[in-house]
Amino acid sequence: MICRGTKRRKEFDLELTEEAANLIEEIGLKASGASMSGADNRNIYDDGQSQKLSATEISDLKSDSTRASDIVETLITNSNTFHNKTEFSQEKYLKKKEKKYFEYIQILRPNLRIITEILYKLDPSKVQGIRIDTLSQIITLSNISSEGNHLLYDSGSNGLLAAALLSTMGSEATGKLIQMHPGNMSQKQALLAMNFDPDHLKKCLSVNVYSVLRQVYQGCDTHTQQECEAVLESESNLKRKASECIKHLSKIPKIDESQIIDCEIKDGDHGANEMLVPKIDESQIIGSEIKDGDTDASDMFRKKPKWHFDNIAASEILTNKVDSLVIVSKEDPQNIFLELVPFVKPGRPFVIYYSVAEPLQSLYMTLKSMSNMAALRLTCNWLRNYQILPERTHPEVMMNGSSGFLLTGYVLK
């Protein structure tokens, strides 16, 4: 990005480059002999007096300079302690200034790892602390495949689990993903950020958990989606026939008013006061009544919202049972699991994620007493990131070791 405009109102122009510039090469640090370093940092004190330039002068320098390398070079020249730092400290200083003053934008195609890392860095609580390593374990343990139908209950991961499972199923998948949520609308931030094509996105059915279970057990609506589509298709055919009929009638020549005036009352068997009246076919009246009835039926189906048809499609899949169950919830997962586990086929896996261990421990003891559960495991996801640099390999100072707990197992008959 190249800065334009004034100090108060900056504008940036984007220019395409093959590779990002190297700061050391830009400012010519080694060539100028300014790369002298000290033996250690014992005589360096952070007293705020190491930089000769004031904050106002640095701000003016940022607004006047067109290249970030000029700013960094001026800061190094006016620094009292830069040449006394060790080589490692100088490298850290340059990397810090490079992040602050070098304006480079890298445009990447969205993928699951990038979306997960961005959401986790912004606010881990918004995705319930799910890292990429935990997400990979959930996908592996739930045995996601493109041919199977999978059930997901998600109540607070911003659609991260739905995006992960749908991405694993692939765009050529023949199965469906049922995403259950407790609210009126499902969370789809990560799902939309993946930029799936419309056909791929249609494989995910977002339904309210209460309404779809009511549809399964009570059958609130007996009309299937195929019947609704058939009614709407018949209505479109009727409209097309009506438009063709209107075009045909428009070609009939109109009766001249002079002919109507010249029409006189006839004498004879018809009587003196009878006039010529055009006959109306009764079949036309019956046909119009049928069209009105079809229109009313189609209007009834059109008024149904999209979630209504999603509930019907999801209830049909749940009736035939699914191939895996994944639960990521903010509330206690025990009642949710016991309500949804009857929809899982025998021999299929289930995965339950929770941020703390106590609810999963209680559910683990409950499932141990049941005869239709096997291979129960309660695991903790622990990860330590390491900085890998020459002579500076060590664990990262700022890190989050735990990323929730997983309860996994298989459902038997």
C-alpha cells in the first residue's frame, strides 16, 4: 500500500508486487556498515531517552515519507542504543518496525485453517476456544464422509463447526449436513466466510432443534417438499397457458361500433325485444374456477418460509437416521445428547465438545451405565507452540495450552 493524502486524511493505493520487500535490503543496513552489534544488552536501559526524535517529529515523518524504509532508516540513525544491541535484538527491532510501517496486503483464498486462526485470534470465546488442532480431531473422530448424512448441534461457534464439516464433505457430496441450533437463526459467520458455491451450501440444512423434533414426532405438516414444488410448477404451467390464451385473443378482430348500431331488432319467433347476446361456454367458467383453486393452493405453499421446507427435509433424514453426531454447545450437553442419540445409526460415532471437563465427566458416567454405548473416551486437547529459530528455539511466551475437552464413543443397538 502506498500512502497518499494529508496527515489527517490518508488514502492508500494498492500496487501489485511479486514479493514483499526485505527491510534490511531496503535500508542497506549491512552494506552501510551500520549492522555493528554489541556483545550483550546489559548496559541498555529503557529510560525513554534512546530515541532522539520526538513523537511529533515521528508523526510528521510518517506523513511526509513515501517509503516505509525511509522511516525505519531515520529511526535507526537517531537511536542511541540500536548499535549496542545484540544481533538477535536488532533483528527483533527490525521485525517490529517492519510490522508497524510496512504496508503489505496479501490476498488469500479462504480455507478452514485461515478462518479458524482468524476467529481464534480475534476472540477465542466466540468460537468456544476451538483451535485448529481440536477441530481436526473432531473431524477425524466423527468419521465425516461425502456419502453419509451427519447431524451437528451448534450453539455458539459462529458456524465454525458447520464450515469444517461441510468443507470435509466436499462439493461433490451426496449426503446432507443437518445443523441444529436453539435460536431463531443459526450462526453462519465462518460458513459464509468459506465462500462455498450455492450448490455446496445447499447441502447444509440449518434448522431449529425444537421445531424439527416437533416435525419428527408430531408431523405438524404432512406436505412434502416435492408436493410443494409440484404445485408451484403446475401454477407456472397454468400461467404460461393463460399468457398464450391472451395472445390468441388479442389476434381476434374487434367488432366495429357501427355494426352494433346497425343491428336491429328482428321480427319472428325470437320476439321483438330480444337482442343478439354472445354465448359463454360453461367449460371456461369451470376452468377458471379450477385455476383459482390451484392459485390459492400455490399461494398457501409460497407463504411458507424456507425453514419450513428445511424442517421437512431434515425430519425425513432423521427418520432414516444419520451416520454421525457432533455436539458443540454452551449449555449442559447431557440432555441434548440423550435426545439426539436415537437418530444415530448403530455402529456410528459421536463427538461431544465442551470447554470444561465437569459436564462431560457426568455424561461419561451416565453413558458407562448404558448398554448401547462403547469405546467411551474423555480427552483433553493440550498444545504447546514452539518458536523455531537458530539458537532461539523455545516455547512461545504467550499461549493457551488447553482447548476444551472431547467425549467420544460409538452407538450400538
